Amino acid sequence: MSRLARPRTSRSRRRNADRANAATLAVHLLLSALIAIPSGDAKAELLGDFYPDGVPGYGEARGVTVLSRLHPMYDPLGVDIGGYTVKPELDESVGYDSNPLGVANGKGSAVINTTAQISFNDNMDTYTIGAVAGVSNNIYPELPDDDYTNYYAALGAAIDVGDGRLTLGAAHLFLHQDPTTIDAIPASAPIGFTIRATYGLNFGRWTAAPSLSYQSWHFNSTTALNGLPLPQAYRDRDIVQGGMTFDYELGPQRKAVFSVQALDTHYPNGLPGQPTQDSQSYLALVGLDYDGDGIWRWRFLVGGELREFTSSAYHSHAAPVGEADVTWNPSGLTTVSGQLMRTIEDASQEGVAGFTYTRARVVVDHEYLRNVFLQARAAMQVAQFLQGGGVQTIETIGAGVTWLVNRHLRLAINYDHTAQQGGPSAPGLSTGNYVRDLALVTLRLLM
């Protein structure tokens, strides 16, 4: 019997449909996270943000909106190759960026972005596999020195093992950090590799999920705004993270969540004469998860994080941390989404051990017509550097419209206004205060 003809129960059909939907949404999440030109996503380009949140092995897509939900008449069907669903995509964006480098009185330029991507997924009774690979080329005709190309690839799998579920993921990324984002050093180019593994065990109303991940980051040398060379090897790091998450079912679609994690961060190429930034972090979070009647979907976790440094030159740092995600569908035509998070991150600057990062974001999506969607968004990011690095604040407001022309064609227009106060204080690196306006028209071809 062929794989396509294998009989399935109604329960497995629902489960595999959910997996397929998550994998499809994950492709778009990864694309928006990795493409260097923002298209309606005002989040910081922290290292963790580059990973594909929805690919199996990397978590799940949360909060379905009127834009991300299924649209049977307009969703691409993909190409069936040997039982696998393959989905090629091609994006072409043109527009204007008033300040690509994010500096005071910065020079603007037209911008052209071309992104090609291919993804596949295979959903069976006992496992699901998903993968994505792509390349993104960015051209600034008036600022040719700022042109660059990114590429990325990720693979994930979720496998039913006994009474539990094992998820695995690996990714390799070559990216250029946008100099207009939190704690960015202009034109730095990181290469990242990561492996993640989680195994979830069900014990009645309890679910226990141990996890283990490894990340290795390597940074290419670059050039500062003042023309001086900037070796970046001191930013190379290896991170091992382990944790355990417990879910307890309080009722239908309601869970209590408790999570503990430990991280070990090692910098193999520290600067001569400078204290090492090696550290160990410990994190505990507790909260609730609710997914009920389709109107409200929310999750919040609160707790604390302690970071201890190997070198006595850096003081231990403890801070309240947490995250909250809320999706509200007041009607079938409108979705309001909100996110709030606070965490401790590694810093890019020499001699600065890290910073406390806070991000808040609100997005309103509205289905104006069956195939025309409007969006308004606002976000704020705040970085408080631990060792005299000051405070950096970035505020963004934006709007966009997306037209689903047919199954194979999308047209989107987006505009974002960004203002930064403060910034990294290392000599020759500080971008200081700036204002940036970015307008893009994007044509997306799908199969």
C-alpha cells in the first residue's frame, strides 16, 4: 500500500492537519525572521530570533490570526513529489529606506530585495518532518557598500516514541545583522549552527518535556562606520542549554506551565587582556496557557533569571523575566495580537557582559475583503546594558496591506517608522539617536 493511500483514523487526520498547518505557517515565520529587510515584524534581531519557531523541533506557531489562518481558495497547494509536499516561493521587494545604517542624518537609498525559498513537509501517523532553505539578496543602489546576501537552512522532525513525542531540529544560518536593531554592531555577519532536542512524556494530566540544545556562533570581521577594521572573533560563542518543562491540564484547553532551564555560555576567542565573558545562567518560569473558544488565546509565564560570570570583573546579575502572548478575535474579521517579553541577552560590545531586554508589541489584522487584509502595528524595545553600556530604546509603528490575488500570487505594501534613542557606547560603534522610514512593495510567487 502506498503512503498516500494508507488509511488513517479521524483523530490522526486532525493531528496531521494541525501539523501541516503549523509547518506551513512556520515557513512564513522563518522567512520573516531571516530576511534582513523587515516586512511588518518589528522585533529585535537577537540571536534567538533567527531560529525557525514553527519548524518541528523548534516549537510551535502560536495565535492564529485572520491573516495566518487557512484560506482554502487562496492557499498554495504545493507540489507533490514522492509523497512529500514541496512549496517553492519567490519574493521580489522594491522600496525606499531613508536610513539603512541607522545613524543620525543617515543617507537614504532605494532598496531591492530578492528572496528564493523552498520548503517541504511529510506528515504521517507517527511522525512529521519539515525543512526549509533559502537565500535573500539585498541591494542598495545609492549605497553599494551595504549590499549583502543571506542564506539559511533548517530541518526538523517530530516522532511519536512510546507514550511520548521526540522533536529534533538543526539549522545553519549565514546572516548579516541589521545595524538598526538592538545592540547591533554595523555590518557584522554571524554564521550560526544549532541542534535542538525535546522529548515529551504524557502522564495523564501531566506532561513532562526535557530539552537539550547546542548553539555555535562564529562572526566574520567587518568594518565600522568610521572605516576602522572590526575583528569580531571575540563574539564567537558556544551555548549548551538544558531544561525541563511541566504542563498540568487544569481543564479543557487550560494548562498550568512550569519550566526550569540552565545555560552554559563559553567564549573561545576572548580579547587579550580582557576578562572572559563566560557565564552560567539559571531560569525558572511559571504560568498559564489557555486556548478556548477561538476568541481568546493567551499564555503568560513569569519568573526570574540569574546569570553568574566566570570572571570576577563582572558582577552576577539577577532579573525578573517572563513572556506573555495574547490573541483576541473580537469578530471573524479582526484579530488583535500582543506580545510582551523580558530576558537577559549577551551583548555585542567589547567589555559589556550583557543586557536586560524588554520588548512589547501589538498588531491589529483586519480582513477588509475576503482576499484583502489590513494591518496596523506598534512595538517598543528597551535594552539596559549591565556594565555601563547605557540604555537603548527603539520604537516602531507601521501599517500594511496584503492582497491575495490567487493561489500563486501575493501583493503587499508595508511602511514602518522607527526611532532610536541611545545605543551601544563602544567608541566608533555608537549609532546614537536616529530616525528611519522604510516603505516596501512586495510581490510573492508561490506554488
